[in-house]
Amino acid sequence: MKIPTILILVACCLLSLCACKKKQPAQNVNAEVEVMHPRVIWTEKPAEHAIVSWTSTHLGDANYVLYDTVANLNIDSTLKLNSAKDGKIFLRPMDNIEGVPQAYYHHTELNNLKVSTTYYFKYCTDNSCSETYNFITAPDTDQDYAFISGGDSRLGGEKPRFAGRTPLVERKKINKMIAKMTEEDPSIMAFAHGGDYGTTADWRHLYYWFEDHTLTITKDNRILPLIITRGNHEHEIGFLENFWLGEITNEHSDGYFFMTQITPSSALITLNTETSMAGKQLEFLEEVLEEHRAKNNWMFVQYHKPAYPAVKDYDREDFFHVRKYWVPLFEKYKINLALESDGHALKKTMPILNGKVDENGIIYIGEGGLGVPQRKPDPSRWFFGEESIVESKHHLWKVAVTDSIAHITAFGIEQDTLHTFSIVPKPFLVESIAN
């Protein structure tokens, strides 16, 4: 029986395809690996612990950090620590369309660090290592210090295809300003980011955020540690992949709530408005305040969605939940200052207590100006007054803390002073909360 010509042609094509497939080379594991996107993360104990994270173009067989208290790092004589978590960054079809490269995340936990010490480090994938960077650990004695606060650094970058819209330059200008401020004031210890890093936490947005974040590095390669908040634009898997917080992430994959002990008498509580504000998180907040408030002269709190919004609807359910669940504990334990984001405006409220303006109340500042387009706020709301500021301006906040006073300043995109005020510690005794 003759085989039809068409079947012979089909068979030949299939054999040809199989042969081509077999001849395709595997990924060249010896290809040059590029390492990029350095960052240092602080969680609970920044005097002795930090997470060093980076990105590479290949997964690699060995991912590690070289570190020491001297700048001359040598792979044969310096400390070496393997990564704690690595993986392939998840890509969506849109990531491929917009041209961001396939990449891999790496996280290494440094433990048992010396307090108030400059650590020099390189991050490596296989034999490709970065240049030498440095960061400073927190102290174990009380001293004057400062930290930078701000949120909503969406957009940025140079490529017109970024996020499918024309990019802005404000984020890059703010980041360069952070580096300059850190060079001018070495007492700045950390950068508390209030969330909404990109339009989403997909790689096409985080990739450019990490690219722009390198602009915060000083001329002497000092990296300011990040204290991470989760925003409403961080619901994708990319946030978990690229902002891993060690045991915090392992225990609460939707959590991102913890307390950072910056000095022995000064702490910052980070909360997460993108998960339940009651339940486990509310229990955490009350337990932390009950255990630590009396020990801390200064107790700050940061989270993304505001209790007292300058722009969006005051009666929105998520804002109401912040006021319902968290604010009563803020007031009961007399926190010193609340740092908010989300609204895309500059704001400082009047001091608020029991739903009214009260000189003994808490001031709420924010509300997100690290690069995202600014919105028009509503200065007529009851929690704004003569001592407030409420404007549509890109900004960041610098909180400078001493034993007896904290100076809080909003800086504009040209490092111009937009608003400044001071607060003093609120006397607090455990006995004062007894009912």
C-alpha cells in the first residue's frame, strides 16, 4: 500500500522539528552573571540583624554575601554567608511585552552583628560579585538619630514603555535627594517606606523601582536600610519574592507587621492595612504596646492607608477600620506620631484625641509624595487647622529624634523646607492604662 505523499511530508517535518529541538543548546551556566539591585532591610533588631537582598540574571549554583567591618573584602579572608532564600521571579505576559528581563531574587540574613558598626559587603552569584557597599547597624545605647519617612513612590524610570505610560522624573529626584540628605546628615539611620512602590508588585514595576532605588546610595556607597510597609499596590507575588523579611514573612505571608527597636528607647511599629486590621494583627499591636511602650521614650507607628485622609473619602471602610481598631490603642498607649501614605498629598493633621482636635492628641503625617502624581487634598476637613499643612506637593519627611524632643520636617523635591514642627515625649506609665 502506497503511503500518501502528504503523510510523508508531515512525518519529515516532525522529524526535522525533533532534531532541531535536540540540537538547541541548554542554558549556558558559565555565561556571565549580572548582579544588581542592592538593598538592606531592617526588621525587629537592627542593632544585630539585617537582610541583604539583590537580583541576578541567572539563578546560579552559589549565592552569598561577603561582609566585614573593614572595606577590603577578600573571598578567602572575609566573612561569607550563603543566601537564605532564592528563586525565579514570576513574570506575567505583560512583563515580557514591556521587555523587563527574566531575573532571580536572593536574600541573605546577617545575624550577630556588632552594634553601631559600619559593615562593608558584596553580594555574589557564582563568581560574579558586586562592588563594595556599606550600611550601619543600630546602636544599643540611646543617642540622637533621624530617619526618613515617605510613601507612594510609584512611576519613575527612563523608558517610555514603563508601566504603559509616560514616566515621571520625580521619584528619581526624590531618591537623589535621599542620598544627598544622608551624606549631609550621617545621623539618618533608615528609610521607613510607607508602601506603594510601583503600580503593581509585578516585575515590570519592581524592576524599575529597584533601578531607581540605587539613586539613594551615597557617594561612599552607603546604603540606607529600608523598613518596609505593604501598600494596596503590593498584592502580587512579586512583593513576597523581592521584599522577604525572614521569619516575619515565613510566619505571616500576608502579614508585614512588626516592631523595629531603633534605639533602646525608640521604636517604630509597622502595620499592614492590606490584611485584617483586627484578629491576629490587632492582638500583635496590643501585645507589643503593652510590653514595650513603657520602655520606649519614643514610639512611632507607620502603615499605608490613613486614619485621617487628606484626599479620599473619610468614611471609606478601610479608613474607618484603622480608626476603629488601631486608633484607640494608639491613644491608650500614647504613641508619639503616626506616619501614613496612600492619598498622594502632603498633610499634617492637628493633634487628635477621641475623635476631636485636642492638644494632648496624636498628630498624623503623610500622605505619600515620593514620586506618584499628587492629588488635590481637602483642607476643610475637621482635623486640619492653623497648625496643619495640607498641600499637593511631592515630599518626604525627616524625623530627627533626641532624648527630649523630636523635630519633624517635610522637604520638597528641591530639598526645600515645606513644613516643620516639634513634639516632646508623652509621659507614660503602665499604671495609667489600668481601667
